Amino acid sequence: MFTLSYIFHQVLGSRLNRCWAIKKIQIVWLFIAVATSSIAGQLPPIELSTYEHNPYIGQHLAGKGAIHEIVEQAFDASGYTIESKFYPFIRAMKLTKTGSSVAVFPISYDGELEAEMYFSDPLPGERLGMLHKKNSDHATYEPRGKYIGVLRGRYSDLKRMDIKTTGAKFYQVSSNEDLLKMLYVGRVDYVLIDKFTAADLMVDKLPYMIGKLDFVKDTIKPLNFYVGFSKKNPSSKALVTAFNQGLKKITAAGRLNSILYEHGLLSYQSSGSKKVLRIATVANPDMLTMKNLSRQYELEHPDIVLDWRVLDETVLRKRLLSDLAVSDGQFDVMTIGAFEAQFWAREHWLTPLVQLPHNYNEADLIDQVRQSLSYDSHIYGLPFYAESSMTYYRKDLFKQAGITMPANPTWRQIRLYAAIIHNPKEKIYGICLRGKAGWGENMAVINTIVNAFGARWFDQNWQAQLNSRQWFDAISFYIGLLQNYGPPSPDKNGYSEISQLAAAGHCGITIDATVASSLLFDPDKSKVSNLIGYASAPTAVTSRGGGWLWVWALAIPSSSTLKEDAFEFITWATSKSYIDKVAQSNGWMAMPPGTRYSTYQNDNYRFAAPFSSFVLAAIENSAPKGETPRTHPYLGSNLVAIPEYPALGTEVGQNISLVLAKKKTLSNALRSSQSFVAKKMRLAGYGN
């Protein structure tokens, strides 16, 4: 091996010109830095520039987004770590062009940049197309005499995609949100935009546009992403080679597709002559059981292939609503909740489920559950399982501490008990609650706390109330409870993570869905199955709205082209015979709960699940109005039953999660939430 002194001698002793000597000295110092870091056990991280480009990359996305995960893992496969910094797009490009940053991603290929950058091998990219208003006179793409909105700096993408523009007039704007607003009010006829970007913007920020825009048929075309490496950085040539090698490795191992799958961005594949039922569902034990047992369904239906997308709850909700936002038609079966069933039915996004088979026995469905999935006398989703909420606690820890959980605890009692039994040195946490951002994650629990403390989202005139004293008190209580007596990094925990922590015995108290009881009381899955006690969901200044009613159901979107096949599948997957099949294969405790009276009349289930009568009563006594001491105009206890709520709940949930992570103050979080909610409600026409 060459010594450092030998390398210095070779560089400084050469008869090359002074500029080349300086360049070689720079390379030597790079070698020294790498060598020193190698001695310490690791290479220094490579600094990359990036920017917000939802849903592909973003600071608030899981793993910073699919493209970030792919880039990070490709480098890791070649022995490098990265440090990505988010900037505005123009600055990110400038930093890379000048060599201040090693590389920038994700970018589109541009021949004019080849003088300044090395391009990596292609990454999965966007699906750009021409978006227009539904029912406009632009059903087919004809640019002549029309106005087209384009994001500033992306005009050249039209040529790369071979999209004709002859006779068109262009508006270039600085944000995709501005493009959608211009299209919605009629200032332009088309906008060039990515399919997922447009859909997610509507879901998160512009909910009043959902279902009002769609893409002109056959204009959507793929456009790859790349990593651009600065030619002014002496290490770039070696790094682009290493990155490409790492990308090939993770692609061959199937990891690239796995990342896209987890983020809901993996395209469906054709299955030859067979009919493919595309099913989107949530990643929880009951749904995974359904997927496993459905292999028998495929054997009995040899002309059908079931193509599953089993997604994280937050990702699932985003992908389902974004699919409807632009009428994309990706799915034949959707796993939805009671909230979606009624509103989506009203918008004609779902297929009414009429003429159910006689042996399905619709009368066996629990009344509250069936009603929650019905609109205008028709049912639009068949219930797979239903839940309310309840308090779980470790009886052994309470006994050791000499305390007793009342049948109907208050939140202040819960805080007192959590403080007494909290023992983080032994990995016993006083309380476990959802903290992961999402309108169906942290906000499901937070809304019940808000109700219990007497707060409300809106007054009778639909004016936002998130800056009220009651909201501050409720959220302050929640934050203090988790920061003082919760597990580490509470902002990372959703339903699945909390359930696993509780089943492993790490939670003194857990307040969550009744459906978790089948996990926590199962000796094959829970280390503390014989130590769990239960009580009602806590109350505070009111006893109303502290619990919830939630139903996971299977529905058929109106855009499905296989409605009859989808109907046959969902009646099979929600039937009494399916529930019995689960019991036979997985045990009585694993039966999907909350949907049928016959489940709670089954002696085998009642014996295996001592909590069953408690859960049935909680579902039947749930208060869907979420009453508080002050009246309000909406329904819902763990949500606000209006179409705009997913966008509102997502934003507020993110703000509160940032407070939990100590990245934002509570006052700032509620102030920005109030402003966001008030603005979106005003744009949607409430209170006018």
C-alpha cells in the first residue's frame, strides 16, 4: 500500500503545471479524508441536494419518500452513506452545478446539463400528462388555440415526451398548486403535471377539487428520474459508477420494487389471459389473514388472479383518495371506512351493493355497522371488521403499585396511573398512544381527547375553533402525557407499532381500538395475554365522544371494469362462512370482530374472547356525533364527517406530531392549524 508521504512526494515532485498540481493536491486531501474515515471505521457521508417533490420525495414522508429510499439504498449497496439536504429546486441545482454539492436528485434528463453533470442510470419517475376539467370540451387533446399551464423550468419536458404543442399558448408558473388553481378557475385549458402529484395536492391541500379534474386519455407518459453528479467535484465519476452498481444490486434483489410498493407507487402488471382483481387493503393482521385465505378463493376461481396492495394505513388512505381525485381507476376492490362510504357514495365514486346473496344474511350485520356503510337506502361497503375504542392495562403492574383501574376512568386518572407505573429503565412505559401523523392515525385518538375536553373543530357557523383554550388544554395534556410517560420517539408510533409494543409487554396502559383485543389476549401473539385488563375509553369534562365507531369495509369503485367479479369476492370475504373459516384455520380468537351478531352469539368465540360482550356493547353504544358541551354542525367522534376532513386531519396531525417530536411549539402548531383549516373551509364554501 502507498504511504501518504509517498503520494505527497509524487504529486509535489511532478513537473506538471501549477493548476494541475493544485488539482492533484485537492485529490490527495480527498484521499486523506477518506483514508482517515476508513481508519475510524466508516466513509464520510456524501452530501446531496434535493427538494420537495411529493409524493416521491419530501421531508415529512415516510423514509423521506420512495425516491430518497432508493437513492439511499443504492449508495448503501456500494458502501456509501448520504446526507441529503432540502433546498428550493433552483438552489439545489445551482449548488450542484457549482460543485458545492456532490449531486442533486431527482431530476429529469436534459442534454443541456451534460456539460455540467454526469447523469446516473434512470430511476423510476413520474407519469406526466395533460390534466383538464371533467366534462369540459377537451375530452381529446387538441392544443391549437388552447392555453397550457406548465411548471417553470419544465417546458422542455413536453418535447422529451413528444407531446404536440403546435398553436398552443403557455403560462409558466412557480408551483404545481398554482397550476391546479388556474385550471380549476378556467384560466388554462390543460396543465402538464404528474398524476400522483396532482392527486395528492387535491387530497392534501385542495380537497374541493377532488373528482372535478381528470387526465385526457392516452396523454400520460413516463418520464424517468436521475441523480445528477457535479462535474466540478473530482469524486463524481467514481461516485456515479458506484451508485449505478448499487442501483443494479437493489433492483436485482427486488428491493426497488418493494420500496415503490410500500409507498403505493408500484405499477400493476398484466396477468395474461386471466382477469386481475386489483385489491387495496390496510396492513394489519386481519387483512393479512384475508390475503392468505384468499388463495383458496383463487383455486375455486381459476380465471381470477388477486393482485394485492397491502399498505400502511396512512399510505392506503392517500392512494385510494388520490385514485378517485383524478379518476385513475387503479383498483377493483378498496378497503374503506364508514367515513368514506357515505361521502364517496354521495359523489357516485362507489358502486351500490344491491341484490346480496340470500345466504349472505344481511340482517345478521350489526345495525350500527350496516347503517354507517349506507347512503340513500343502499349499502356501499360490506364490513370486514368493526371497532370502538377501549382502555387496556397491565393488571400485574397495577397490583404491584397498589392501584385499581375504574370501569370508567377519566383522562386525569389515566395520567396519574401512567406516572406511577412508568419505568423506562425496564422498558415499561406508563402509556402508549398513537403519535404517528395521519388523519386515521394520531388524529383518531386526539379527536376523542379533544371531544372529552369539551373542544370542537367548528362552531355552528363552520368557523374553525383550533385556537380555543379547550384545544390548547386537550393537546397540551396529550403531549405532556406521551413526552413524560410514553415510549421513546412517540411521534413514530401508529396503530401497528402501539399494538406490537403492548403485545410485547412494554405498555402499562394502552388506549386504542377494540380490535386490538384479539392480539393482546392471544397467548400465541402476546407475551402478556393473561395480564391484560380492560375498561372504557377515558372521559374528561364530558362522557360523550370519548370513544369511536370505525368500520373497515370492502367496496367497489365505480371506475372498476370487473364489478361482478369484485362483488363476488367481497361477499365471500365478509360472509359468515368466511368468519368461520378464519376460526377453523387461525383459532376462535382470530375471528374478524364487530360485524355480525352471530359472532357474539357463538359460544366458542365467547369462551375464547372474554372481552367479547364488552366490545359489542362499546360498538352498540358508540356516539357517532362526538357531542361536546358546546354544539357543532358535524358528525363524528374520531373524525369530522365532511369530505374535506382528510386534508384537514392530515395537516393538523402533522403539526401535532411535530410538537410531540419537539420540532414545533404547541402555540405555533395550533396557530398554523387554525389558519390552514379556516382557509380551506372558506375555499370550500362553508359558512358563506
